Amino acid sequence: MSYADLASQHCTPRKGKEHALDAAQVSTLLAQLPGWVASADGKSIVKDFKFANFHHTLGFINAVGFMANHEDHHPDIEAGYGHCHLLWSTHDVGGLSLNDFICAARVEALLAR
């Protein structure tokens, strides 16, 4: 499965531990997402993005926010001049779900345009 395949999917409500991905599933999905890594505790995926200036950073954040609202799955965002750090996790499963990888892939698709 490529990130384009993931990006073509949509998030669905996932609640409960039965929707949490195991380490092998996380590793397989991360291999499809350039530059994304698992956090030290394995409960989130993260990536840092660099931009030429604050204007481009803010545009990226707005695009991610629009997509996240549409998918009803929201990242933690930290930003400053020329950079943005995204973190995806699914609180309702206590770790990572397929929704996190779908949204990360959708972020990659935004940047590929």
C-alpha cells in the first residue's frame, strides 16, 4: 500500500483498544510515509516540516486544519517561523489507528500538489 492508497481513504470512528495498531502494522504503514516516525512511546507518529517563511507555514497549517476537520481527526500542531511539527494519534484507542496514517498520507498528498 502506498501513501496515495492511504490518502484515498477516509477516517471512520475508531474507539477501543481493538482499533489500536500493533508494532508490525505501524512499521508497515510508516514505510509508506516519507519522513514520518513513531514517537518514543509508539503512541503517535510525527514529522517536522520546513517552509521558506511564516506565510507558507501558516498556509500549510490552514490546509491541514481544513483536511483534519473534514476527516474529523485532528493532529497536535506546533509551529513557528518556517517550521511546523505535526503529531497524529488516536486518543480513543490509546495509541495509533489507521486514521492517523490516513491523515498523515493526506498531508503528504497536500504537499505533492
